Amino acid sequence: MTMFVVVLGALLLVFAGSTFLQGPLDPHQHLLWFILFWLACAWLTLLAILLALFDLLMVRADGRARTKQLRTPMEDDSPPVDQDDG
């Protein structure tokens, strides 16, 4: 849910900056507002990317834990394997 809100916020800011806020964000007249606005857009975009990477790592860790959890009972129930040397 957090990632959705961050991405939606970034998209709304980009849309607003490209349309109806284009006049107040004119870099020739209001350089500071222009820089701050687009830094905020970039920060939200970077935050969304970092949240996506974090989510990816959490899903992978959960998958490994579940695989390990499933393999343990299978190894305990299986009969011992005799290894022949020749």
C-alpha cells in the first residue's frame, strides 16, 4: 500500500509539473521552486524503487524459508541411503 501511494504521488507531481504548474515552476523565474519540485519528484521515484527492491528481497527470503521448511520433513521421513564405494 505504501508503494502504491508513493508511486501515485510521484505520478501526480510529474503530471502537475508538466501541465498546470508549468508557469509557477518556470526555471527562468523561480529557479528554487523548480529545483525543489523536481527533487521531490525524483525522491519519490527513488523511494518507490527502493521499496520495490526491499519487497523483492523479502519475497525471496520468504521463499527460501518456506523451501527449507518443506525440505526438512521430507529429509526426516526418507529412508537412509547406503552409498556403495564400488
